[in-house]
Amino acid sequence: LKSGIAGFAVDPDLGFVCVLSGEVDDNENGDGGDDNDGDDNDNDNIVTMDKRQFTYAVVSPTDVEKLSCAESLCLVQLAGGLDLGAAVFPPETLAKVVAAELQNEESEDPDIYVEQLRARVTLLSVTALQNDHYSSPPKANHDASESSDNDASDRSYQSTPERDEAIIHSAPKIRPAVRNLPGLSHVTSDQIVAAMNVHSDDRGTLDRAAFSELLGTLRRGAGRFMNHQKVTFRITASISDDEASISSPSRLKLVDVHDVPAFQALALSMRCKVPIHVSDECFENADDGEETVNVGKRFPAFKPVQELVEDAKVMDGFISSMFFKGKAPDNDDKM
């Protein structure tokens, strides 16, 4: 296993997870080396699967059979060295996370403040910490939040084909706005549909009061999802003084952001090439039997990050060869 982000897996109960491993010590690694050396050799921090403790972070609880969530696909691409600038992970993500933490009240337009931060903010560290509120998730429960299910019995409006169609049509439009709100970045389309079934009117629409109730339902569900995370993430970033000059060196302001969503923390780590430090306490949240098995047995569909890098090299070579073909392929060549 490679220290930090060791790889990814799809699990029928948990969904898409990122497997995290602790740092290599001299007894585990023959050369005693640390892979935080800036070179391209990913083998410095690798030891066999059955010698390392591991933990994991759930990225998408809905990807239980294959990757379909945009966040899951984005992380796999980043692990292979392909930063395609996905809509779920725009270039200004780090600036947005830091700006939200600072809660700058002087700027009338938060977007302007984010734009100012983009050139001044630098990611210094990403740390995985033990989630003190962790509780084992229920098995094979891939439905929307339990709160939505419990509230469904109190639904005021009966379901009709027209109402169901209106809800399914509206949910994708609501999702981007909902996921930008604090504590709701992990909400899925299925959870929104389930909550809308509870709170929308007989036409499948939401008024202001119903929308507020929908957000409350989603937040309760998101809170339970956070309790099912073994780890939480903290990032540390620096902000340089925008008035720095040659005569006046730049002064740095350090900002710690706690409880960063797993997707953002993992993606920022890979984009900024800042290794994740996994604290020893993270390995204390082992469920029954997990501490005695290796990662391959716990996650049969586990794929190490090294394999993703090799896969990306093949794909990158294929794309490059297509760009530099001397001529367009003949019909016979397309067969």
C-alpha cells in the first residue's frame, strides 16, 4: 500500500471509497524513505497489503456497483494524473473553501473575494483525523435519507404519475443549489427526489416554506452520513499579502479548515500534490474484523493508485497519438 491515498474501491454496502494508509516507518520499508521527495517514483512508500493498517473515506454512497457519480470519476482521473477541470472540481475550489472559512463580511460579492484569493492561496497540508462521532453504517441501505423515509408516512399529497415526473424533472435543477450550501455537499439526486416526495405539493413543486423543510430533511440525512465517515479532513492553507513588494516581503496568513468534505480534501491533495497525512488515531475506528484483514480481503474491488497511474499513461498515450497522426485514418483502418 502507498501511504496517504492508497487507492479506491467500490463496495456494495459503502459505495465508492478512498482507502487511506499510514506513513511508512523504517521497519516496514527497506530504504526507510519517504515519498514526499517530489520525484516521480511512487514506489518509495509502498509495502505489501497485509503489513499495513488502513482506513477509508466514503466519497459516494450511491456508487455501489460501478462509478457513476461525477465526484468518483473525478478522483479516479486525478489519481491517474489527469486533471480535466471537471465541473464538480473547478480551479477556484481551494479559494472557495478558504473563503467560506474566513467568512469575509467586508466583501459584498463573495465571488469577487474568491477571485482575489485564487492567486494568493496555497495548500500546505491535508490531514485525515479520527471522526469522534463515527458509527457503523447500516448494511446495504442505498435509499435516500432515513428521515425522508420516516416522514413519508406523513405525506400530505398522494403520488401520481404527473407529480412523480415533475419531481424527477426538477431534482437535477435543485441539486446544484443545494450542494453549494454548508453541510450538503454530499447530497445525492436520489436523496433530493425522496425529500421532494415528502415536501412538494400535489403538482410536485416547492414553495419557500416547503423548500426550507426540504433543506432540513437533507441536512439531517447529511449529518447521519458524516457519522458514517471513519475520518474527517483538515486542510491548512496560506494566504499571501496582496500588497507585498520587493521592499516589503510577503506576509503569510495561515488558515485551518476543519471538516472539509472527503471529495474536496482528496481532490485538493492530488491536484496540489500535497500528500495526505493520516493520523494514527484514524485506525482506531475499525469495525468488527476489519483490523485483522488486509485491504484486498476487505475490498475485493480495490484498485491501488499505482494501477490508476499506469492506466492513465496508456490513455494519455492514445490521446496523443490521435492528435499527431499524419493523416486521417482510411475506412479500412477504422475496422
